[in-house]
Amino acid sequence: MIHNREMLPSQPAPRRSIGPFAWLKANLFSGPVNTLVTLAGLYLLYWLLTPTIQWAFIEADWQGASPDDCTSAGACWVFVNARLDQFIYGLYPSEETWRINIVFALFTALIAWLAIPRLPYKRWIAIITLFVFPVIAYVLMHGGYFGLPRVSTQRWGGLTLTLVLAVVGMVAALPIGVILALGRRSTMPIIRSVCVIFIEFWRGAPLITILFMASVMLPLFMPTGVDIDRLIRALVGITLFQSAYMAEVVRGGLQAIPNGQDEAAAALGMSYWKRMGLIVLPQALKMMIPGIVNTFISLFKDTTLVMIIGLFDLLGIVQAALSDSRWLGFDVEGYVFTAFVFWIFCFSMSRYSQYLERRLHTGH
Amino acid sequence: MNEQATTAANADDALMVEMRGLNKWFGDFHVLREIYLEVERGERIVICGPSGSGKSTLIRCINHLEEFQKGDLSVGGLPMTQDVKRIEQIRRRVGMVFQHFNLFPHLTVLENCCLSPIWVQKKPRKEAEAQAMNYLERVQIAEQALKYPGQLSGGQQQRVAIARSLCMHPEVMLFDEPTSALDPEMIKEVLDVMVELAHEGMTMLCVTHEMGFAKTVADRVIFMDQGQIIEENAPEAFFNDPQSERTQLFLSQILGH
């Protein structure tokens, strides 16, 4: 029996889109219980959002220079405004802050160049960002060369310090994590054990302990006269701690790549490092983007812990400003501002990682 | 086709693949037992046998994707050792095609074919690309060169895998069940490429259940069971007059239906 002698023509799929009112009725008001829940939800939103918006925007004070300018019932953003320079630059001498601005501008330009797909010379820009930029940034910020007055790291603070800690931590932790993950999967027993011990040691201790050890214990073991900069000690502590986490994220990604990929590359005569660098890691890193960004975000927020070793990052400097006797009682404004700044950075990282995932998808 | 400088003095006279008393264990499991095999330059060999008989493991020893514990193996006169440099040297002479293609999904078809010539043989990119296009032309897939493997059918992917392997100018090609993962209508396009390759004089070792292919191109058919070579013979004799009972049983099972 023959069902159809001719090929049936392909037809458009039935339309599923409906008008906004029909959508509302179908999804939010489809029955008495549903309607009740929707109304309760709307009331909850109203109850939560109205006072917040009123406090933060409508009844807030924006202009002024002293606490006396805050006359209305809402938030006193005058506090943040008046202290903004300090929040960004810490105790950096105000006549020298142009140096930090140049570093910020340069960094933003380089990152933007790398992030926008259309721009050429990606490889060179990446090399400049990784190797040339840190030198320029150090020379500019620390000074002592080319007639720039020296500004010791003791005076670095605020958002600047937060970014220095976070960026250096991320850039250093990722490659160390990759090396540790490869080492942990190595067939050579000594290399493997060294990596396992390293990872488990740093992962097992809380970051706060590590920072404390780096700042209090380490000097005790150092010969007198040798003093490692406090910022360097914090950076090393954060980097090693996060690289242990990164290593486990990378290991997860490596395990997801089928063995056949490595075998095919081996069969083509590639050495171990070429197989890893050209075949396995590019695929694994793509899969690991959510995990890596997750670690980056937690690293970014963990930088606030350097407060306990006497470094004033953004949160530290805001807290210090809150104890200023002229500005007592503006804690909420200070913390909301800090949270907002952290949120902006973390959310941007999250969005960029989602964009990256979509762009790198090659249909497999 | 062989442009590579030969290292051994009499490499051209040497056997392409030689195994002497090869033994391999997976843990306590004895997968390959006392394998003796000699493959001449230009010979086409088909290896068949029930699953788990060690036939894939056997050819994977030739490019050291599997390690063996006892016996000797040499490829084109070069003895296989534990030395990484020697292993890579042998791998550059041996091409391999896998059951599941194993194309690199993050690279285009063209990049798949250029990667090793550029990074291992240090060819200029232009030259590597021209050569890759030439081989893609020969497996009739040049028009897909800029697509990613995920956009191709199984048969197309396997033809790309063959071209990728040929780009390294191998002296011997290993095929590990190259058509087993394909939909039936795609098997022929891959077999056609393999037949053509055989007619050009490539030394080939194929693990396959395609008995038609064995009859058309093989110089010898080898039957393996439980890690041993049970029987080997020219195709006509092998199919028409199998000697051992196990071979007869196997052939009746795969040809009987």
C-alpha cells in the first residue's frame, strides 16, 4: 500500500504567539488561586519597592558638601559624593591621582579592544595587556622612576586597591590553576602528588587564615631586615588560594573532553603540550567559562578580606569613612554604595561570560 | 607520496610494520597474546573478529595509543620504544582514522587539516592550506572546508578525518572500524575513498566488518579471537575455505543473514 505518491509540501508551523492580554489571562489569571497569587505578588513588590525607590531616589539628597545639606528624609548621597575621591583612590596623594586615571584608562582601552570581536591585532594586544601593561601600571602607580614621586603601596586603597587585587589575582590564578590541573591528571606520580597536596592544602584553609598567616606569621620566619611588601603578601595569598579553586574547575573541564580528542591529536604526531594547548584546553576552557567566571566573581568579592591585614580596599575605606565623626550615621548609604559598585563589576563579568559562551559555540 | 627523509639506512627495504611476540595486558586481562605480524610496504590488510578480540588494540599499538608490555614492534624499520621523541617520530609516519571520527569540533574542516602540518611539520600556513584543499578535493568535500565538523553528516566527517590524516603524508594508514558509527546510506561514500586510497598503493591496516571491502581490496585477511591471530589468508581462500572452526563460525554469523 502506498500512502502518498507525491511529496507533501512543507507548511509553516502553527503560530503560537498570542496577544498581551491573552498571555496575561493564560499565565497570571487563569483561575481563582492563580489570580490570588498574582495579586499577592504584585502587592509584595509594591510594598518592597516603593519605600526603596522613595528612599534612594525621590527623597534623596544629591547636592552639597556637608551633612547639613541632607535635609530630606531619604538617602544622603552627599556623603558618597564628598568622599568619592577617597573611595576610588584611597589615601593616594590627590595631586598624583592622574597617574591612576591613566592606568584605568589604558586598562579599559585594552580590555575593550580584546572584548570587541571586530578589532584586529588581538594577539599583540593580548601580549601588551599581559606583559607590557603591568610594568607601565606599576611604574605609574608606584613611581620612583622617571621623576615620578614615590607612592608606597601603604597609601594605595579604595576601588583602586580592589581592582589591583582582583585583576592580578585573576590573571595569575588562571594559568597556575591550569598547570595544577594538568599536573593533577599527569601520569607521573611525583608531579601528581605535588599538585594534589598543593591544591588540597590551599583549598582546605579559609582565605582569611591565609591572609592572616601571610601578614602576621610570615614576617616571623623572615630574617630581620627582609620585609616583603604587605600588598605583595596579600596578592600571593589570594593568588595561591584562588589557583587551587581554579585548578579544580579546570580539571572538571578537562575531564569533559572525550579521550578521542587527545588520541586524534596524538595520532597526528603532536607533542603533549601541543595536544593540550591546541586541542584539549581550547575546548575545555570554553566549557569551563561559567566555572571560571564563578571563581573570578568570588575572588573579586573575597578581596574585601584584606581589611583584616590593614589594607583599605573599597569596603575598608568606606568603613573608615563611616567612623569619621563629621559623618556619623550614614552607614546604610555607605554600604549600599559599596554593594552597588561590587554588583556592577560582578554583573558585568557574568554578562560578558554569557556573551562569550554564545560566541564560541560552534554547533557541537 | 613519501617525501619524508628516511632515517634508517635501508628504511625503504624494511617491513612497514613488524610485530614479534607482542603481548599486552589490561590489568590482569591478557588482551594480546604472542602476536607475530609482518606488513610489507603497499600491502592492504583487513583485520576482523568478534568484539573484544583485541583487533582495535592491536592496531592502536602501532602508533602507541596503547602500550604493550612484552615483545617488539617496529614501523618502517624504526623500533618502538618508551622514548617520547621516538613515539612522535613513528606517529608522524602513521595515519589513523577512528570509529567516531574524532575531528576537532572547535576548528573548521580546513583548520582540522592544517593544524598538524603547521605545528608539527612547520609548514607555512599558505602551503598547508593549499595541500589541505587538495586532499579535501580528493575526498570530495572541498566545498565544506569552512564549516565546523558539527555541521557535517557522519560520512562527511569521516571523509574529512581521512583527508586530515593524509595531510601528514603517512606511510601507513590505520582504520579502526571507520564505518561502524555511520548510518547505512553513508557507508559507501567512506568505503569509496578507502578503495581509492588502496588503489593508489597506500599501506593500510583496516579493522572492519565490511567484508565486501575486504574482498575488493585486501591482500590478506586476518581473523582474531581472544587476543590471538587465529587465521590469516588471501581473501578468496579466507572467505571460501576458512580453516579453523572459530573462523567458520564467525563467518557464518556475519555473512549468514
